[in-house]
Amino acid sequence: MKEVLRELSEWSARGDDIALATVVAARRSAPRPPGAKLAVSESGEIAGGVSGGCVEGAVVEIAHRVLAGSPPELQSFGIADADAWEVGLPCGGEIDVWIQRYEPGRFEQLARSDGRATEITMLEGANPGAKLLVEADGARSGSLGAPELDDEAVRVGAELLWTESCERRGSLFFDVTAPAPRLIVFGAVDIAAPLCTLARTAGFRPYVVDPRARFARAERFPDAERVVAAWPHEAFAALGGIDRATSIVVLTHDPKLDDAALQIALRSPSRFVGAMGSRRAQERRRERLLGAGVTEDELARLAAPLGLDLGGITAGETALSVLAEVVAARHGHEGGRLSQARGRIHEVAA
């Protein structure tokens, strides 16, 4: 949704009717993932995209039909190999696209304000176009037409809120909006600055935390969203707590600092927790944390030594290794070489 918000706002402000097309399923090497959008104004302006160019013309025609009064449409498009070459997708692909009249609402407000929510749309059945919204705090609005269907959709929608993935499940499409994921870097050390730079480039919001105020200075980390000079319990509270979309990496090599952060991080719902250090240092850390009351199950969450095995030496290379593992964990991958992997490179929900 965020990729077309600016145009939706501008067109709505001048009173235009708008049609919105959304990729609701993708198969094979499809060009855009579920959730990708194409907006079409009544005056013919276009924003966003659903296929990289090869089916946009057909989608725009359907959009104009919808704007003229036709009901919403669900269409499937197979992208021929010859066409796929033109958009850089020589394996072709298939996409399902839902085209409807755009009506501004709470979902768009949340997307604009970096909120977290799932909008559920009925694509087929008794009530096509019906919508139900579930927010991060459990609030819901709208209905799919039956209480039992609403309850099940809310359950799934609440789950997908934190996977940050849009999916079609049967006759329902779950469209998720969420803020950029957070990466909390504990330790204002040499690799923290390039790690923040790489993280921001990859779409994360990086934060640096260190109780040593002489190191935790904002000018040292220009790409950090915020630099907090405080002990972990104070810093995490100042940053709004730790949620399921937060990754935490601990870099200081100082037991009294590292352990304090890890005891909180390992007991939190954070998506990923990792710590720098040699294998010998990890053994000593393990003994300390167990002695401090951390359980075996909690320790099993810890990625240590932190990073993928890239053979890096410099601060920048080490930062790349760290972020690579964070990204892999975010998507449920191990992070091996693609040339030695089996299966599809990009897995998308059908």
C-alpha cells in the first residue's frame, strides 16, 4: 500500500474516482509479490505496478470497467516466457490480481502513519469485496459477512501482522501494512556504524544502544534512527519495548554489558537475537547466562557466534556478515549459497 499512498492522497484530494489493483497470489518467477499495487485514476493516471509492465495494460482496462460501475474483478494472468524476457523474468510466472474501486479508510491511515494492521478482503463467494480490518492491539472493524468467518480471519490476520507478508488463503486475501523492521544494535563499537548504514539500505530502522555515553554519540552513527546512552532495561523501555518484528544484535564483548542485554532480549518476543564473540567466549557466556537464570530453551534462541561465514575481516565486511544473518533469519532461511541451494529462489504464497 505504501508505494502508492502519495498518489492516492493527491487524486482523492482533487475528487478523482480511483481503482486499485492488488496482486493477491503469485506463482513461479512472478514479477511482483502478493500485496503489490497498481492505482488508476479516472483521468487515466497510473501509479505502482503489478507485473513489471507485461500485464499492466489489461489491468488498466479492467480498472476502467470498475470505475464505470462494474463489480470488483479477480483475474489470473500467465506471463508468457517471450513477454517475461522483456521484464527480466525469463522463467515466466503467474499472478492473480484483484481490481476494485478504492475507498479511503482506516487501513490507508495506518499505512500512512507506520501502523501495523491486516486488511482482509473476500475475493470470491457470497460477499466479494467485503472487508475486515484487524489492528495490532486486537481492534477490528468491518465484516466478511459471518461471525465465524470473521473470527477465523481475525486469528489468521493477527498472525500475519508479524510475519509482514501478504497472503491469499482460499477465498480471502490478507493485506498487511507494517512499519519498517527494527534492528537494535547493542554496543557503540566500530562495526555498529557500517551495520546501521547497511541496515537502513536494506529497509530496517537501526538503533544503537550503549550505556557508555562517551561512545554512544549520535554523530558517530549518522544512519541510526536513534542513539540511546542507557543500560538495556532503560534503553529498551525508551524505544517502546521489544516486539516480534525487532531483531537485536549484541556487539560489545564486555560481559557486564552483553549479559545484561541478552537476559532481556532472550526473554523477549524478538524475532532474532545474536551476539558477537569467539566460540570460547560463547561457552563462557553460556555458563554465565545459565548461572543468571536463563533457561536452556531461551539460550537456544541465541545466534552466537553472530554472522554468516563470509570470511570478512574489515568492519564493513563484518557488518555485512551480521546483517546477512539477520535478513536470513527474518525470512526463515539459513543463508547458504544460492548456487548450491535447491528449490525456488523466491518463495511466495500461492
